[in-house]
Amino acid sequence: MSIPLYTPLRTLIWKEFRLAYRDKIMSTLAIIIYTLFIACGLLTVFQYQRDQQNQEHAQHKFRQQWIKQHNGPHEAAHFGTYLFKPLNLLVAFDPGLNDYSGTTYRVEAHVQHEVDYSNAERNDALMRFGQFTLALIMQLLIPLLLLFLSSSALTFEKESGTYKMLLAQGIKPSRLAWGKVWSNYLLVLLLVVPVFIILFFVLLFSPPGTELWGRFLLIFVSYLLFYLLVIITGVIVSALSSTSRTAVLIVLGIWLLGSILLPKIATSVVDQRYPLLSRSSFNEAVKQGFLKGIHGNDPYQDRGERYMKGLLLKYQTDKPEQLPVNADGLILQYNEDYQDKVFDHHYARLKKTFDQQQSLLGMAGFANPYMSLKRLSMAMSGTDFYHHQTFFLQAKSYRNDLIRHLNLELASHPVSSGEAYTPGPEFFSQLKDFQYQLPPLSHVLGLQLIAILSICSWLLLLSIVLQSVTKSSLL
């Protein structure tokens, strides 16, 4: 009767589980990990509820102030409002760049604001180390535990003298190594999968849950693939190390290099390679472009006079007072359109630099799977740079449409000299609220192809390396 090929591997995995249970490894790890998850989960829930309540309160307050005001259209445009990037469970799971780039946009006439009011401005010292989130635990702490655990997988057998006994029983070195990989991987599955299951059910009953299922599934798969990659790395180090102490020192160096040093170095290189204009320099460039013209040869005064002459010619009148429209509203909108043109002109150059930075960071992520996991996690959570830029452009478009609507309302109500037009509350109440639309998942996936290829390529490469180094001559 022939013995199935998978039986020795299954026996090895079962042996590892019994050893982990006997040595209290599994229970100790479970206590550590779940203590961290529970503490972080409670903090995340409290913070998420507080931020959600604050945002809803602010939205309601600004809406009521907007409806109940008794101002003219232009005064209302100066009064403005605030737009907020919606919160959801995935944002709470991995805040990403939101803590640094902000989630609030100010709507105001004559001024194109940027997304602002970040947590880093209020908690600068805390943000230097990153916010304590579930993503932080899964990206940094769990891989560190897995590296320590897997780095002693084969060195333990060598040091205890059981390695030669296993070989004498006919177990191939490669099969022994893969047995260590899958036993450690199943161990991490038992620890991490329940957390993802809880997150799934919470997501299921939270708005807009159904829209985020695909993103959540990709986050789940990405982390599981990364953990497998980490365990294979630890077993490779264990195979090449003579003692457990040496293996532990090596994996600690790998963790520090991949998770701490290389991301910092990559960010510094990107900043030096593609430096950005400061916010003050950008705002000054927009201001001067509006006052002197985009190319510096079309001053504000000349543009205004030329536009007024065009209005008089269009309506065949000699004086602005004779126009059948309110010239102030049309001039205000003309200046808004020109300022938007100037802003887009300078922002296009800034966006090109942003895109170059993101492209280089993506290539750096191909060399470092940790960076790829981090970028993929932020992208699926809607907290990476692309989603930040999408929110800004949608908020900017809403702002432009709102200001245009107000200016055209003023233009459509000509008044006598010394009088002012004030619309009723029904006009302000019919203005639509801002609705942020998440980018399609297919488009986000297309932007993260390098990150996906990085994790898959590293997983394949390390599997080949493990198969190579576990030959009997190398162990």
C-alpha cells in the first residue's frame, strides 16, 4: 500500500502545532496579538465614532447657517462653507495619508483652497511615530513576530539534534522547510483571520458597506500573501543560519531595513529627485498669475476693461447701468473663471511632479514588498495620494459650480444704483450638498498593478530561493 506524498508534510505540520501548543507559543502569541487588536480596535471605534459625530454635526451646522443666512449671492460666496471627505470603516482601518493631508476643504469666493486641517498639525509629536491603528499592527508588529517565529524553524531542529533524525526517516530537506512554512502560516491564519472576519461583519452593517466589499477582500488577500512571504523569508534565513541567535539578528535587520529604513530613504530620494513647490510659493504664483496674467502680459485691470467693453458691445449699450443684467455678477464670474484657469495652469505642473513622485515610489515598492503592501492597503482603504487628489478635484469642481451659481444668480437680477439683491431662503435651500464619489475599484487596481506584481513576484522568487537553499548540501 503506497503512502500519499502529502502525508509526511501533513505529519510535519501537525508536529509543529503540537510543539507550539506544548511550548505555549500559540497561546502566548494569541494573547499578545489579541491584546493589541482589542486595545487598538476599541481606540479605533471610539475615534471613528467621535470623528463621524463631529463631521455630521459640522455638516449640519454649516448647512443650517447657509440656509438661514440673509446675504446677497456674493456675500454668501464669501461666507462659504466646508466640505468633508466621508469616513468609513476602511479609512479607520488604515488612515494612510489622511492624518497628514487632511480631509476638509474650504469653499470661498476668490480663493482656491487646498485640502487642510490634518491631525498632524494638531498632534505633530504623535504623528511622527504614526497613529496606533489596526493597519500599523498588521504591517509592522505581526511581520516582526512571524520573522522571529520562523527564523528558528530549522535552527531549532539543528540545535536539538532532531534534524538528522528527520532526514534519516526519509524526509527531504525541502519538504521539511515547507512543512515549517505551512505550519507557521496556518498559525498566523488562526490568529489573524478572526480579526478580518470581525471587520467584515462590522463592514457589512455599516454604510456604505456593500461598496467596500471588493476593497476589503483585496486588503485581506494582500495581507495574507504578504504574511506568507514573510514566513518564507524567515525560513530561508533559518536554513542559512547556524544558530537561532544568528537567525534572529538577521531577521531583525531585515525588518528594520524593509519596514523602517528603506521607506524613509525612498521618500528622501523622491523628495530630492522631484522637489515640490512650497504651499506659499504656489499660492504666490497663483496670485501673481491672476494679477498680471498667466504669462505676465495681461493685467487684471486690462482684462476687466476688455470684458466690460465686450458686454456693452454684446447688448448694444453705452453704459453699464443700461445693461439688462447685473454686470457685477458677470464680472465676478469672469474673474473666477480666469482665476480657475490660472490655478489649473500652475496645478498642472504641480500634478506632474506629484505623478513623478508616485511613479518613483511605486518602482521603489517593487524592490521592497513592505512598501507595496502599504501602498496597496492605503489605496484599497481610500487613503492614498490618488484618493486625496480625487477628493480635492471633486471638492474644487463643486466649489466652482457653487460660486458660478451664486454669481449667475446675482447677474440675473439687475438692480438700481445703491440697491442690493438678496435672495430668499428658498434659493439657498435648493443648492445641492457635496457628494464625494469613490473612484471605481477597477481604476484603483490599475494604478496599483506594480504593488500587486511586487508582492506576487517576491513570493515566487522567495519560494524558488527556499527550494534551492534547502538542498541537503546547503543545510
